[in-house]
Amino acid sequence: MSLTVSPQLLQQARRDEIDDASFIACVRDSLPYAWKVVTSLVEDLRAGDADFADNQTPPPDEAARGQLLRMMASDAMRAAIERHFGVRLAFQNCHRAAAFRPDAHQAYAEFVTAREQILNQKPEFVDC
């Protein structure tokens, strides 16, 4: 299961739309490692002048890797997180998450190319 959803949030979803704050809280509480990675990226991005901040440290274990994969693979989660932090997220391999400034169109476009994906490959990532 991707998220641990409270009975109250499930009932709310059955009745009506879920607001971003409730959804973000569910994501944060359900995927703490992935949330930590993204919040760290946002902090690094805000602290500097670069167009993006990225994580190149592999997760400590498969459970953490699974959290990051689930977060980054979900359009709903990524979109809510992007709105929450005012960034654009991108993902390569099994752990290279990146947060981009909203106006960093060129840096984002380069990061998500097939070329960059190929250049980011390493033998140890084959089974990640």
C-alpha cells in the first residue's frame, strides 16, 4: 500500500475532494523517508542560487527506496508536493530526486532527457 490512510480521510474522500493540506499530511506521515528527501531538497534549493537541488545518495534500505519510488511515481503525490513547496520535481533511477525552481525550465528540460538518464546510469543501479 502506498499510503496509510486514516478512516476519517477515507470517509472524506468518499464524500468529497481532499484538500492539499490533508493529502500532504497523509503523504508526510505515510512516507517519512521520502518526505525527508524532498524537504531536504527544497531546503537546499532555497538556501542557494542553483536552478535545482538533487539527491544522489541511495536510500539506506529497500523500505526507504520503496517510499521514494511510490512518492515519485504518483502523479497525485508529486503534484500536491510541488504545489505545497512551489517547486517542480523530477526523478531518475531509483533514488535521484531533484527539486527545481519553477522558472528553471532549461535545467529541468535537460535533467529529464534520455541523455541525462543514460549518463546517470551506474552498474550498481541495475537492480534498484
